[in-house]
Amino acid sequence: MKTLDISIKPGDTADFSNRTTFCVGTGRMGLALQKEYQEQLKYVQEKCGFRFIRGHGLFSDDMAIYQPYMDENGIEHEAYCFTYLDRVFDSYLALGIRPFLELGFMPSGLASGSQTLFYWKANTTPPKDENKWVNLVKATLMHLKERYGDNEVSSWPCEIWNEPNLPGFWENADKPAYLRLYEITAKAVKDVLPRMRIGGPAICGGNGSQEWVRDFLAFCHDHDLPVDFVTRHAYMGLTPSHKGRYLYHEMREILDIMDEMNETRHIIDSFESYRDMPMYITEFSTSYHPFCPIHDTMLNAAVTAGLLSRLGEVAEGYSYWTFGDVFEECGVPSRPFHGGFGMIANQLIPKPTLWVFHFFANLKGQCVYKGANLLVMRHEDGSFEGIAWNPPVQGKTDELTVSVRLPVSGKYCALSSTVDEKNGNPLPLWLKMGEPADLSDAQLSYLREAAHPRCEAYEVDSASEGVHIELTLGIYAVTHFTVSPVIRTRDFGYAPEMYI
Amino acid sequence: MKTLDISIKPGDTADFSNRTTFCVGTGRMGLALQKEYQEQLKYVQEKCGFRFIRGHGLFSDDMAIYQPYMDENGIEHEAYCFTYLDRVFDSYLALGIRPFLELGFMPSGLASGSQTLFYWKANTTPPKDENKWVNLVKATLMHLKERYGDNEVSSWPCEIWNEPNLPGFWENADKPAYLRLYEITAKAVKDVLPRMRIGGPAICGGNGSQEWVRDFLAFCHDHDLPVDFVTRHAYMGLTPSHKGRYLYHEMREILDIMDEMNETRHIIDSFESYRDMPMYITEFSTSYHPFCPIHDTMLNAAVTAGLLSRLGEVAEGYSYWTFGDVFEECGVPSRPFHGGFGMIANQLIPKPTLWVFHFFANLKGQCVYKGANLLVMRHEDGSFEGIAWNPPVQGKTDELTVSVRLPVSGKYCALSSTVDEKNGNPLPLWLKMGEPADLSDAQLSYLREAAHPRCEAYEVDSASEGVHIELTLGIYAVTHFTVSPVIRTRDFGYAPEMYI
Amino acid sequence: MKTLDISIKPGDTADFSNRTTFCVGTGRMGLALQKEYQEQLKYVQEKCGFRFIRGHGLFSDDMAIYQPYMDENGIEHEAYCFTYLDRVFDSYLALGIRPFLELGFMPSGLASGSQTLFYWKANTTPPKDENKWVNLVKATLMHLKERYGDNEVSSWPCEIWNEPNLPGFWENADKPAYLRLYEITAKAVKDVLPRMRIGGPAICGGNGSQEWVRDFLAFCHDHDLPVDFVTRHAYMGLTPSHKGRYLYHEMREILDIMDEMNETRHIIDSFESYRDMPMYITEFSTSYHPFCPIHDTMLNAAVTAGLLSRLGEVAEGYSYWTFGDVFEECGVPSRPFHGGFGMIANQLIPKPTLWVFHFFANLKGQCVYKGANLLVMRHEDGSFEGIAWNPPVQGKTDELTVSVRLPVSGKYCALSSTVDEKNGNPLPLWLKMGEPADLSDAQLSYLREAAHPRCEAYEVDSASEGVHIELTLGIYAVTHFTVSPVIRTRDFGYAPEMYI
Amino acid sequence: MKTLDISIKPGDTADFSNRTTFCVGTGRMGLALQKEYQEQLKYVQEKCGFRFIRGHGLFSDDMAIYQPYMDENGIEHEAYCFTYLDRVFDSYLALGIRPFLELGFMPSGLASGSQTLFYWKANTTPPKDENKWVNLVKATLMHLKERYGDNEVSSWPCEIWNEPNLPGFWENADKPAYLRLYEITAKAVKDVLPRMRIGGPAICGGNGSQEWVRDFLAFCHDHDLPVDFVTRHAYMGLTPSHKGRYLYHEMREILDIMDEMNETRHIIDSFESYRDMPMYITEFSTSYHPFCPIHDTMLNAAVTAGLLSRLGEVAEGYSYWTFGDVFEECGVPSRPFHGGFGMIANQLIPKPTLWVFHFFANLKGQCVYKGANLLVMRHEDGSFEGIAWNPPVQGKTDELTVSVRLPVSGKYCALSSTVDEKNGNPLPLWLKMGEPADLSDAQLSYLREAAHPRCEAYEVDSASEGVHIELTLGIYAVTHFTVSPVIRTRDFGYAPEMYI
């Protein structure tokens, strides 16, 4: 049993930049046409209210934007179809979420090569004709500007390609080719929407990533290219092993990932002209694989809580990869639980990590304490709220008791919401059911019913020594709590106590 | 700690007639026009799927059916308006529930006196003109027949008036006047819809109720009147005390209420021509008052579980009073929790009793055990389900351990859903919040989130001695469980264990 | 055949203050609890987008706000219940509409007399205790401020009582008593919400109305009372005759009603301190009776179009009485068409007048022409839109041809939407059906299908002489039109002409 | 001006087998995952209520059913994923429509060749391994049986492959290979679901189609294979020309297509053992191309009306290809109108043909007249309904006047709904707008508003000579009418005439 004993003093403050709601990741754009996708996103938006959404495949064939045609003389003309783009972006805006544009991958009709990635065959080669690529980008942005208005579209951030430092995502991980793509694309974007903020290089960790950031910024600087932010990814997974379609790996420590992010931050700041330029972590999660069982677990929830408490120290935004389990990069999952990236499983079963995002997304007030397991916020009206989490420490797990003394006195009520092994955690139930691929209606209802946090209330009546609350967290548990002053306004004659 | 140790043998059966879904009660018909009412009913129907719904006030002024007019010569003509009736009944049928008709109270334009009951001023006097009453009844049924079809409407049971053995509900509790009303009304009903099943006398307990049943049947017999079923009510509340608008009383034992019901049953069977005629308990609950705090509690849930296990022994149908808290008999409630009759509180917060109905409503299979705290059903496919409940015994409360041995072996999975003090029980949370009349969005979300049962799963792997499960029930707890054989169908390569 | 020949010149402007969307009337507050009411309001809001909604009965018994209780010693305490108020106002805000508060009528528990009005028995007597009335007003506003925020609630206008110059609406039409009520209420409002804008005297026409305005303002001035706007009503109906529940009357000319409104305007401006104070016409329509068949007709639509073109000349806001047909002042209607006030009939059948509001509510740009039958607006992008209407002139009706020349040239497309005898006019169809009280599903679908405007498009290709359009309006017809430049962007190979 | 003068006699009957609602076609199964698809289907189902739905691609890669995996030893194992299948079929059943199974095309992992068809790359080669194909079919049906029940799934018809007489749809149009596929598949189906009804050969017209039917039946007969029905297609389009992505052709006469269908019918009946076996026309339309502008026109509506009046003479079912415009066989359409197969355009704009289906789908009663332009039905209650249509006759078009005398007398009301050039016909409006690819909200609302039939009512008051109605149909117009007896039930005092 670990214990944590915290006493908040009046005037205490702590550094906590909460950008939880900035952005969330998604499976490829074309999947946003699906009904199940939209239902999952609606559910997540109701709980978390993300501002932006970012995913791959805007220009991939299933979005059907690039549609050249031959005239009577056999001459090809460029032409575009925005039917699906409009359908997807209309649906985003209707849910109060905006696109964080990622310009890529390559329409096969414009590709210089045949290399593809993923089950859904994303073409990852440079354009065979730079002018046509530039025209595609410009036509798309011009269309968006006409449909949604200059101000609206200019508020969407725009990133060029995804993870070009991996040869699968960008043929040969060819850096000069990427920089050239950035150059022509960035200029095209600013030609159409001068106020749109753009950035790159959207790299994943390792694979020369820090080098890529340095070279990218140097290139932008030397060629006087527009650049408004730097983007990179952050995953916790170490070298994996595979079995079948599944992947397994140990997780890095949060300090380790913070070091990596800080290094990028320092590279940016080392350019005088780019000092304090925003850095966005446009993808982060525990594992980087869509069939890694960790994503469905309480462990994932606890680790994510730690990340959400710290990533704002180094990044102006971060985007969990991904909101839901409508996802096809490594094929279509045949089971409701399969280690998919999402916060919510297919058929609308919330995973524990969704609640962690819900807790962080709705935090208000001024941070008065932040530690490795606890965050406390003070509201202007004299109430407090906070989150406690119990991740493994260097691989070791234990129960954790958190004791918090608050610098107020009087009658208070503490309300807690907890996800842990037994609460808000549908995976173990499904395992015990025998891992059915095909849920009956009753099983589905049961799993949804089970996927709610446990709610508990405590009356706290303090004298001068201050309000004191104590929380016990099981292994990997995450608890949100509020502590609010209570003024009882009992209706005349009401006395339910004899029945309770 | 009480313990219950049960061993089911192959071939065991027990007597359990489950009529949980037969019917449910409602606030007056006019309230069914309201949006909140419809939302509560929809919620309850999704969980319980009741077949009929019964409430008062079909002919009361707010339903605006009886609308005579004066012609140019000052002569009054009978006329009817079915605008609201259609709106209400359309909405019922759209939710898959049908009216259990209760013909009453008196439109003020047809009333012989000015006596009214309730905050909403139900006129409870006989018609001033029998012919006009008969015309009203016939016109209403004729209209329903035209709108919904003869077969449909003929399937709705029909009761004459409500609780005429109370002077507030029927002026002077005038028995001959009631019998006369029954006579003319029953004939009118059968004139229009010969297959419609009708009954009475809809009496509450005490107040000469058994006498009323005997006299009612004797009258029907002597006058050769149509009668298809007998109706009466069953409430558990003893002599009450009042404070403010609230009412408090101790509850009777279930045996006591069963005795009272059986006495009525015997009276019916004492008439040779009426032997085995169905008896419907058209209202039952713990307290008979809409501001009795018991209705919101776990105690109510536990007592109701006991009633649902037994009422089918004596009655062909029973109807919990009421499904929701849109109810005005003693005024409009100013707080979400106020002891209202409903299974669900205003603003769509389920109470514990809703889950008890949900558990009973969805039971399937053959009963193999029924006792004072436990019910077990066997399904054809080799699985079992059951409900255990822990009511007070002669006022004493204790934890209860239920141990059940089932006559099967192999790998099984037990899934339980439990409401108890800490789970599915929003009232104590609201009390600790300070009993706010006006819930903030956050408080409302929290209470709804808290109002779910706790779900737990257990793997059971038995050898030859049979499957054995053990449940621990806190005071007043109610647990539903299923025990199903498990065939694990693990996807190749899937091994989540390292993350759990 | 009348003809109107208009030629718009570059730079033309005309005076048209469009306050169509400012406010709309409603049946009493308590009816807003109903599902059908909410569905009608949703429909109307989607077409018209009104900003405020105003109706009677905020404090009437069915809203159940004033709920004093007796303590153990028999002493009465003031207490309030906001359950229904919150439900109603939550539903308004969810539809994007805000309350235009009307403080009245009297809760029976606070009434000095027993005089009631309407089928629903609104008590129209002064408070028996001024302090308790003031407490009621303050408690209600304080509650609203807490629930919806100071800024939100302060933006809602607030009117004291309704039509006190009629003895039915205010006992004896007692002017001093009204002024006293205004005095104490206005102070109470400003005590709680200093920025809330308040006004009166909410008078109907005739019945000494101009006198009432003068006396009201003199009283406010002399007593230094807060007053932010003046309110009055405007109905077109002349002395009526009755038959059964129905009322019939001829309509005044628009000039006549404008004169009456201007007189009030001049009275206001005659007070130096109130010059330019806003005047709101908080009710207007053709007839002032809820069973006058005109409301369902094209005549109503044509007359209303004329009013909407002119009322902004004299009033800063005006509010059509009422949006829908869920209305009970003279009883519950038994037929879908019965001359109810609403723009939409029960069961969601739009009346012609709804489309007139839809046309006016969505007008954009600068007015370039306004006449007795025509309004033309110019948009910044070079397109035009307008409305033409064909009301009777001094009782005479005729077809009308409207010819408009616009100061632009090139390829244009004119789109028109028309309601007239044969289009968007379900009443005559229902009459021919035999006036069924109870619509079958097929009849209802048919009437809804019929209740849409006719849509026509014309290509206009002009040379230098300007774009010219010509509209032919049947008797009482109302037509909306847009004239927009066309740039054809035909897809390569597309040629549907062979099939058309 | 053509005229048609019909006089119905008492006792007249005519041969009209109305199978309009039997089945409707759809774009490939995978598209049913999309939200827009589901919304279009919901709209169409509300208007038409089809019983079955049939489309291609059940086994294509985007449905992701066939998912073999490699074990540790590199050995491939068969495995299946029903995630998307369940999602699609759940959504169908929720809309009250059932699958008409079409078993095909080939998952690429099971294909013997690389030939693909369509933009979405349907593999159209035989299985590389017959056993694995049989296992795939059996596993899929077994799964459906478990999920939806034996009775439910056994009621779905099942067809093997699509248009194997075209080399694009079945490699080399290899008849022996198809017969072999039928043999193994039919046996597999009956192994799992003995009561499921199966058939083939799903041929299109021309291309040796009659030969194929004969050979197919002979093969089944000779090999004693299960066969429950014969399927073929019927398209009206003659030899086409192309421009860009669009295709144009003249239409055949209905007599011509009836001859072709009858020939197939006779072939079936020529087999003694198959006489009277049902024939299903599993696809029919005007053009067989998804970019042929005819589909959006009134001409299409008029021709379809003629087909719907006749196809039941020869076929036990027929299925219009397709319900909606979510369709990708020749690429994604970039415009709302592009000649897509659907009855409803993208963004939910009904085309005229939808109303024709709506008219036919809801016909009731006994046919009393059927001709080339008119159909009349008699209801049991003494009312009549009918449909009149005005297609081109041998390429010539003219207005048509239809006069019908009905053998009843008294007061009647005729209600008509008409689609014609100016009503329910959004295409011409869109053309005049300039054919915008990207509709503004206002344009979309306008087109939807315009896409409704014109509704007209006539009072008919006949003496002894019978009720007489007269309809005037513009070119290509289609009119539905009902003629019902009227009993006027006017409310006392109601007299709207002075306002009309």
C-alpha cells in the first residue's frame, strides 16, 4: 500500500497546462462516412468536447477527390469531386469538432509510384507532377473556403503528410523529397488562405526524428518558407513482439517520453526565429499498434492520466490516437475488444480511457497541486476538484491511498467517480464471457451497463483544521473528485431517513 | 449475517407466475400529453416493456372529451372532442404499450355535484344524466374502434371508475350508486365492443373492500351483468403520520398483504359462476402516497422484489403505481427526489425499483426455486438466471449470503447486476449534495451516472459436484444473475493478460 | 387583372425595418410542457428562427410556482416550485428561443378575488398581499439568474401583466391598481436584475388604449419608475359576430392599424424623457379570437405579409399571436382546422401564414423597393430577392401581375416559392375531404404533403436593358423570389436534355 | 392531346399482380455502412416499405468477411470476420427490410485470378479453392442463423453470383464454371439452411441470356440440384453512346421487354419439373448505367410506372436498381444530379421515380381496370384509387386527358398527387441554377421543397349516372388519385367560406 499525503495551502499554485480537448485522432477520413464512426464520435464529443480532429487519407482514393477526366481528344484534365469531403466535414462541424488538416496521402492517379501502406492501401509516394499536386491542394482549400467561409477554414491548423521519417509512410523516408513537398504545399496553402496556420514534419519518434525536426526548420528558415508550428508524435511502446495480428510491448516511463519531447522543444527554440513556436504532438498513445491489447485496459487509462497531466508542459497541443475503434489500418477487427486505439469500442462500449479523457476535459479552475499521482484544482466559488491515478511505478503495482487536506472549513460534500478493475472496465467481463466475437443483445447491454464509473459521495464536516478527504485507489485506478460546500435546503417535512 | 444455502436438483420446479409486464400505473391521462412524461415512459418501456398502462382521469376536464354546445335556440347538444385522447393513445401505442381503460372521473359538465379530489380537481360525483354518461362512454369507444380497429381496442381491458369505496374518490362511497354506474356503463361498453373485457370494482384495501367485492359480484350475478374480471388494489403502508406535504408509515409484511389478496380471491371463487375469473391488482406499491420518501429508496426496491415474486400466486395481473414521477395528485413536486410513486425520478434519473422491474420483466425459462429471498429459473439451453433480494424481516435488517448449487458441470460464467446502498441508488448521493431543488447540469449527469447497477462477472469451473455460485447482498440489495456455459473462442494471437 | 410595373435603379433604397424574427406569441406557459407544443415550436423555429417567445400564465396555477406551506403551528410560509418553469425555459433555450417575460396572471393562492378568464381559468385579480407578490417576482427572477446566468436572463425583456385595459384580463380594468402593480413589480425586477429591460402597459386596442399609454408613462415619469419600452397590441378584426364557438369579422385596412400604432408612438414621443423609447407590439394578428377561421386561410397570409412589410416603421419589435395551435383559451379544438391562432395546425400541418413568416424571416440585404404589394432587397453579391403579395384592396380581389426590372445584366436565374389557393394551402383540401375531425394516417400525410409552396425556376438572360422578371399572383397569393447570377459549371459529357 | 375514356362497370376486374414492394436494389453491401446510405434508405422505406434489398459485394474485401491467418508455423487457417456484415444486416432489419442474399463476389484472398470490375475493384474470378469457398458460404450462413434465428434467415431468398453471362462480371463468362459454382454453393446453402430458397443464374439480358437459363435449369435438373427460383435482369436501354463518364441511349418499348421476360418464363415452364417455379427480376430499370441522366427525369418516372403495371404478369418479384445514389461502380459522383440509379439523389432529394414507387407501393384493393396509361383499384369500403401515367408512345409525346366513370353515386372527394415537369421534379430547377456541384443550404432546401408532388382535391357530386373524374396529364406526368365517399361532419358554427 502506497500512501500520498498532501496538504494544500491557501495561495498554492502549480503548473498545469490542460490541452486535453485541443485535438483527437481518428481513423482515415473515408471512415468518417460511416454511421458507426459518427455514433462513436458523437458519444465521445458529448463526454469530452474536443476542438479538432486529425486523421490520414484526406487525398486517398476512397475520398475520391482527385478525379481527372479525358476529353474527346484523349487529353487528361484535372478535376475534383468534393462529395465525400463535404459529407465528412459537414458531419464534423455538426458535432462541434473541426478538422486539423493533414494533407496526404497520394491519390493513385497522381502518384509517382505504387508503394502502398495499410490494409486500405494508402499510396505513400510523392506526386508524379508537382503542379497537379499544388492544384489539388489549392482547389481543395478554395472549395473549403467557399463552403465554410474564410474565417472558419483559416482557423483550422494544417499539417503536411504523416511520419515521413518512416519509409512505409513516405517512400524511402526521403527527406529532401519531403522538404520539397513541404515547400510547394506550404506556399499553395498560404496562397489560398494566408491566415491558415501550417506546420510539419509530423514525425514519429526514433528513426532520426530529432534530426528531421532540425533539418525541417533549417530548410524552412533558409528558404524563407511559412511555418507556424512543429508537429511530432509520442508513443510509449518499446520494442514489440508479435503473435498473429496482435502486437505486445512494454511501456516506457513518462519521464522518458517527456525527455524526448523536451529535446524537440529545445531544437525548435535553438532557432532564434522559431523560439516559442508552438509544438503539437499530433499523435500520442501507449502503443502505436491497432491490435495491441493494452488500449482496452485500465493500465492504459492510468498511463494516459499521467500523460495528460504532463504533456502540456512541453506542447501547445496533443492529440490522442484515436477517439474510436472504426479503424482499418491493419484490417477490420472481428471482436469488440481487440486492442484497438479507440477510447470507445465498436458497438458503443466505452473503455476506461474514455473516462480519463472525460475527467481531464472538464477540469476547471486554477491548479493548486500537481504530482505523479494527483492533480488538484481550485474553483473561484470555493470548491475544489481533482484527479488521482495509480499507474505502475517502474513496473511495480500497489494500492494507493491519497489523503488531501484543503484550506477551507465548513460543511462540504465530496463526490468521486472512479474507474478501476471492477468499475468502468468492460474488458475483464468480456474475457470471462468467453470472448464472444458476436455479442447478443443481452451481452451488449450488460457490457455497456458495466462501462460506467463508480460514483460515491461523502459528507465532510470540518472544524478549523480544514477539509480532509481520503481516496483509496486500486491498481491502475483513476478517480475524479469534487469537493464543494454544501448548504442544505430541505423541503419542509421531508425526512427520508426512516427508510434508508 | 444471514445465509441461504440452496441446491437445485435436476427436475426441480417451483410455482412462479410472472406477470410483471402485464400493466403499469400512470399519473392522470392528461399528463401523458407532456414531453417529460413521454420521455420517462420511453425509458421505462425500454427497460421493462409493459403491455398495458392504467391511470385516472380519462373523462376529466383536462382531457376535454365532453364538449356539449348550445345551438342558436339555446338548446344544449352533446358533442365530443378526441384531440387529446388521440394524442395520448397514439403516443402509448408508439411506445408499444396499450391502455388498460379506466372509465372516470366525471367531466364537470356532466357532474351531479361539485366534489373534487386532488390538486388537479378530479370531479368524483355521479353523472347528472345517465343517458349522457352512457352516450359519452359509447361515443368514446366507438371513436377508438374507428381509429384503432375493433380487434385492437377489444384487446384492452376496461375498468369502471377508481376506488369507489373511498368517499373522496366516489361521493359518499355510495355503493348502490356505484353498482348502478357499473350496470349502465358495462352494458354500454358491450354494446359497442362485445369482446372488450370489463371489470370492477377497483377498490382499495380496507374501507369494507372485501364486502364491496362480494356485493359487486352478487349484483352482477343477480342482474346478469357482464363482468370479465375483478379489480382491487394492494398497498403495503400502515397508518401514516404527516409532516408538511410528506407522509410516513411502516410497511406491512408481504404475508399480510397476500392474505388480504387471497381473501378477495376466495370471495370471487365462492361464486360458482365466477370461479377462476381473473383478478387484477390494478394498483400496488409500498406506500399509497405521492410524497412518501420510501418510493425513492432501496427498501422500496427490496420490498417490491418480494411482491413481484408472489403476486402472481393470486392475481392474473398487477400494476405498479406508477411508472414515473410526472404526477400531480398532491401538487407539483419541487425536488427531483420527494417520495414520488415513480420508478424513475423527474429529469430521467432511475430509482432502484426500476432495476427490480427490469430484472423481473426480462426473466425467462422455467422456475426451479422460489423462496423468500431467491428465485431461480432454468433456460432450455442449459443456462440459469435468478434474482436474490434482501428485504427486512419483521423490521430487522442484516447482510445476506446466498449460495446456490446448480445441477450442471463444466465451465460457466456468472454475470451479476446489483442495486444496493452504494450502487444504482442516487437518493443518498442527492442527500449528501444538500438536497438541491435545482440540479446543475453536472449534478444531473452525476446522479444519472450513479443510477446504474454494479456489474460483476465470475468464472465458475466445476467438476462433477456441480456449478456453485455465492452472492453477498447488502441490506436491501437486489441482485440479478445469469449462469451460462462458456465456450472460449480466442482469436489467434490474442493475449491481453500481460496488461491486466 | 391588376398590374404593377417596377423598375429598380442603381442606388435605389427604401425604408424597411425587418423585425419579423424578434418575437412570436404562444399559448400559456403551462402548455409548453406538452410534446405536441414542442414539436410545433421546433418546426416553426427551423423555418423562422424567432429570437423571443411571449405568452401568458407564467404565475398561473398550472405552472405551480407559488406553493406556500403551513408549518406545525399553522403558520403559512412562502415557498416556490420551479420544476415546470425550468422544464419550459430549458426547452425554449434548447430550440434557440428566449422568453419575453410577461409577469402574470395571479396564482390563486395569492389572489384577492375569484375572477377567472378562459377555459383554463386564469385568475385576473390583483394580489391580496403586495409583499408576497413582490417576493414571488424576486424569487422567480433570482432563480432564473442562478440557473441561466445574469447576462443571459438580463437580455430577456420583461412586461407586466397583459391587457389590463380589459376588465376580463384585469379586474374592472382598474387603472390605478395596474399602475400600482407596475410600480412594485418594476422595482422588484430591477432590484434583482438591474439590466433587465422592463415595460408595459401591454394594452389591447380600443378600450381607452391611447389614454392608458399616456397615463402609464405619466405615472412612470412622475414616480420616477424604471421603464425601458412601451407595449401594446394590434389586431385587424372589426366588430364580430358569433356562431357556436366560432367568431367572424371583417378586417381593417393596414393604413388604419398603422394610424393607431402611430398615435401610440406619438404619445410616447410627446414625453421628452421617453422620446425614441422602443415600442413593442407584443401581439398582432388578423383576428383576436382562437376560433376565427381566417387564421387558416390564404387571406390571412396575404394580410400578414402586408403587416410584416410595415410594422417596422413604427415598432422596434412585433410578435405574431401565435406560433402554433396548442392553445386552450376558449377550449380545446376538436378539429385540425378550426381557426386557431397558429401558423401551424395541430398534427404539424403548416398553414399558409407560416410560409409568409419563413419568407420574411430569412430576407437579407438592403431594401431597394417597398410598396403595397412588393418588397425588393439587394444583396452585396449582386443578387436580389423579394416578396410579392396580393391582398384584397378595400374588399376587392383580383389577380396581380408584378413586373420588376433590375439594374443588372447577364445570365440570371429566378427562383420563386409561392403559396396561393392551390399551393401550400391545406384548408380547402380538408374542407373537400368533408372536414374530418379525426384524420387517418393517409389523410394526414396528404395534408402535410400539400402544405408546401410551389417552386418554380426561370432562366433570365438579359442584354444591356437589365434583368426583367414577371410574376403572376392569384388572389391572396404570396410569392418569394430570388434572382441570382448564374455561372454554369457543367460536368464534362453531361447532357440530360435528350431525356427532358 | 390524347384522350382516354374509361367507364368502370360493377363487377369489372383486371389482372394486376402488384409486387412493387417485393425487393429493391442497392449499391454494394459495404456502402451500407455509410450514414448517408442509411438516411436515404430510411427515407425510401418510409415512403415505399420494401420487403427485401439486394446488392453485390457481400464477400468483397471491404466487407472483410474472409480473413485467413497464418499460425506460428506459417500455415494458413481459414477465419471469418462478421463485424461489418452484422452492422449492415442489423441496420437493414432495423428499417424493416431483409436481405435478398447474393453470394459473391470473390474475396481477393480466395480468388483464382486478378480480374476486377468497377471503381471499387470487385474480384470476378472463381475461387482458387472450392472447399474454402464452400466453407466461407457455410460459415457465413451459420453465423447469420445464430445471430438472427433459423426462421428469420430461412425466409431470405439467396442468389448465386451476379450476371455471369458477362465476362466482366464472371471471368470469361465461363458457363461451366458458373454451373459448378452454383452446384457447390447451392448444396452448401441447403446443408446449413434446408428451407432457404435459392436460385440463379442472375443473368442480364442479351449475351445469350435465354440460353443460359435453359442450360442452368437443365444442369440443375440433370444433377438433381436444389433450385427454388430463376433470376434475371430487365433493362430498357438500347445500344448506348458515351461522352466523358456519361452514357446515353434510347429506351426499348415495354412490349419488347415483356416479350423478353416471357421468353424466359416459357423456358422455365418448358421443364416439367420447374413449371410455375417463381421467376424474379432481380434488377430492372431504364438504363443499366450509373451515369445515365435519364434516371433523374420525369421520363424515367413515366416509363417505370408502365413497368410496374406489367412486370407482375410475368414475374413473382422484381427489384428496381437502385433505391439511392450512394453508389460507386463507375466512381463517386461529384454532383447531386448525375444520372445515378437511385430514386433519391444524394443529400436526400427525392427524384420523380420515388413518387411512382410510393404510389404503386401503397395501392390497395382489387384491380378493376388496367391499360397502357391507367390502373384503377376498388376498395371494399366503396372508394377507388388509381394511377395514370403518360409515357412517350413510340417516341412521341403529348398531353393526355384521362376520364374515368365509376359505378357509384353520391358525394365523393377525389384527391390527386401528381409529379410532372413542374412538380416533384427537382432536376430542371437544378439545371437552371447552373448545375452547382456544391449546393448551398438555401439551394438544398429549395430543391427538397420542390421535390414534392402537387396535391389537388375535387368534390364530385353525382346523380345516378355515376361518379366521373377527369385528369389532365402533362408529358411524362404520373398521377395517383383516390375517390372516396364524403360524409361532411361540420362543427356547429363553423363557416370558413367568408375568408376563402
